[in-house]
Amino acid sequence: MLVYNSQKHRKQELEPIEPGKIRMYVCGPTVYDQIHIGNARTFLSFDVIRRYLMYKGFEVTFAQNLTDVDDKIINRANEEGRSAAEVAEEYSNAFIEQMHRFGILDPDIRPRATREIEAMQDMIKTLIEHGHAYAADNGDVYFSVRSDDAYGILSGRDVDQLRAGERVEVNDEKRDPLDFALWKAAKPGEPSWPSPWGDGRPGWHTECCAMIRRYLGTPIDIHGGGQDLIFPHHENETAQCMCAWDHALANYWMHTGMLRVNGDKMSKSLGNFFTLKEILDKYPADAVRLLMLQTHYRSALDFQTDQLDGAVGTLERLRTCVKNLRWAANNAKEDGNLTEFDRALSKAADEAQAEFTRQMDDDFNTAGGLAAIFELVTAANKYLAEAGDTIASSVTLRAADTICELADVMGVELDAAESGLPAELVDLARERAGYEGSDPEEAAEVLLAARQQARAAKDWGTADAIRDGITALGLVVEDTPAGARLSRA
Ligand code: AMP
Ligand code: ZN
């Protein structure tokens, strides 16, 4: 399979360091506020990349840090009159909560910068020993950019072209304006840790590099983040690794395109953002996922909230199709000889699976992968409309399973929503039909059977009580050729 390596500016065959295994790291958020949906797009992209690698049979180890000490956290703490640790704790928890809501798999390892000080100091010591870093008089420690012949290898920047300006902080302690801080001397009121260079805290670029080394071992297979991290963050990360341990930090560098609003990158500083929380308060997570995944992860994504309404419709269409397929399969007669309709649907399922893999093997083309799923949904809907009472349950189930399995690689749950029936149905079935289980779907069946029985016995009282109970839960009994079922009114 092909992966676009931003360091090489081209797609390359994915060749893991250890066969069958992938070690990957994606830079996590700075936890000073709710993340916005631009950040979420990057985390979603890597969630799907990880899921697809797992689907392909790789054993994936995924690490993502929390940057829980940083100027932004300290500023917020000072504004609110509380400690930086409190602010970081609140927004670390908020981040994890929103990631769960968004259906992002937990990383296998989630290191926090403030708990990894020793690993960072060890790395800084090594860099000083190798002549690539120096302690300034004030207790800062800097990486000496010009000591690294390979500097610029990731972003393609030429050291001599880099000016002290944009994102290159000038100060008197540095020997060269290009140098960047590995360790920052403590200022009054800031969190700090003791070190051989005096009390202080780690620099941002230092954090990821030391944690990757500690938890995954270097080099790793895949290092990811948004395109805005290529320089200076990832350039500095790999420079440290190269100078401390003599090898690159990662074999493949993957970077996501920016989510934009009216052509501008969504960012906190521009104020043109929606938090992930506010979007998930209004829209189903899976609809947001579908919308974002319809753009390739490396392309810019121009975001408008009204596109989400369309995505809600798309999600509904997928869920309805799966629900109808499962329903039809449950109520179909035993498979006899396969008809031409059955063979067509079976072929559509094979093709969807193959096309999905072809698209995703090509640098995780989620837009193409989704298109393959939609094709199968179209074929399935056609089958349900045309096959009439000749529906074959094995073919129908296979189509439903394929749609669900492929959607699951996108982290989109189609079956879960199928049991969109309220839990109260269980109580109703207990009361009216002596049901003893706890599954709303099963409760619905038991209730409908009891209603049927009552009607057959002309026990109108019982039949009406069951129907009223169902209506009170906002459901209706839908009579279909294959029997009755419950759905939302
Ligand atoms: P930060 O907390 O700023 O380091 O951002 C966390 C992640 O979100 C990084 O991987 C950034 O590259 C990414 N990111 C920030 N803004 C955007 C955006 N507008 N679109 C996509 N990714 C972004
Ligand atoms: Zn990082």
C-alpha cells in the first residue's frame, strides 16, 4: 500500500520496520481549552489511518501525547487565578471526553509532558554532550541549529534562508536566532522542575521526541500531525533525534491538510472556530465523520456548518439501508436457487470490498472508500426494491455486513443505531408480555408477538394496551408484507 511521505513529497510503498507491525505517533493537543474542529479533523484522519492499518492486519501501536505544560496553559491559569496543573487537568479530561464522543479510538499510550521530565532531561544531556546544545547564562538550554548539517531535511528549508522572524524567536540568550529552546528557565509563578541547568520546564519540541523514544523506540514507522506542524515543530523534533541518537525520528511523515473557513485556516487566534464540543452537541458524531472523510486527508477542507445537514441525511441513508437489509434477511425465506438479483447484489458486495481496499491502499483515500460503500448501498436499495418476495437471506446479510464492516473502518457505526429503540420497551415487554431479557430489539419482537396473539384470540383489551404503550414511547407499528415491526413515529 502507498503512503504519502511529506519528507519525500511523494507516495511510497509502506514498509514497516518490523514486518506486520506499525508504530505510530501523532502529536496531541495543548490542553488549555476545548479543541476546535480543525484539530479534530487531524485527529480523525489519523484515527481512520490507524483503523485501516488494523483492518489490513497490522499490529498497530499508537501513541499520542498531551502537552500539559505550555505558555497558553500558564496564561489561562493566571487569568483565572488557578494553577496551570488545574487548567491542564480540566482540558485533558475535556479532550479525552470529546475524542470518545467523536468515536476516536484511545491511543495505546497517552504520555503527558509533565510526567516525562526525566526522559526529556536525559535527551537534553545527550545533546549537550554531543555538542548540539548549550546552556545559556540564564538557565535556558538551546539546540544549536547550525551544529546540525541535516537541519531542514524535513521541511526542505535552507538554514541560510531562515530569517529571524516568523516563528523564530529572537532573544539575547541565544547564540544564534535560529536556535530553539530545549529547556526554559523558570519564571516566577510558573510550573518548574529541578534540572542540572536550574529550575525550569521543557520546550514543546523536546517533549514529543523524548516521549517517542521512551514509549515507541526510535525510529518509528509513522509520525503524524497537521501540515502546520512540519515547520518548526517536526523539523525540530527530527533534528533532536538525529543529533542525539544518530537516526531519523520516523520513516514516514504524514501531514493533514488544514480545515478552513472562508479560505482561512481555522484557528483559535483568528477566532473563526467551532469547538468540537459545540458541533457534537448539535450533530451526530458519525455525520461529522462522514463529512470530513469525504475530503482526502491531505487536501484542505473548506468547512461550512450547513454541509452537516447533508451529512446527517447521508448517515440516515446508510443506516436505513442496513436496517432494511437486516430486516429483509430476518424475514426472508430460506435461500433457494439464487436469482439474477441475488447474484447482482453478491457481485456488488465483492466489488465494493475490492474497490474500498484499492482506494484506501492509495494513501488512505477515504473519499474513494466512502464512494465504494455508497455504490453498494445503491445496489442494495435496488435489490430490496426489485427482488420482491424472492429475497435470499444469506446474500442480503452479506451486503449488510459488508456495508457495516467498511463503515466501521471509517469509525462510523451503522448497526448500533439500528437499535434506536428506547430502553423503556424492555419495561413494557416485561409488564405486558412477561419478557425477562434486557434487549430493546428483542423486547419489541416479544411485544409484537404478544399483540399478534392477543388479536388472534380477539383479546382486544390486551392488544390495545400493548399498542398504547408503544405509542406512548413515540413508536409506531409498521405492518409490512413480512410482518409487523416497530419504528420511530
Ligand atoms: P495544536 O494544539 O495547536 O498543536 O493542534 C493540535 C493538532 O491540530 C496539530 O496536529 C495541528 O496541526 C492540528 N491543527 C491545528 N489547526 C488545524 C486546522 N485548522 N485544520 C487541521 N488541523 C489543524
Ligand atoms: Zn510533536
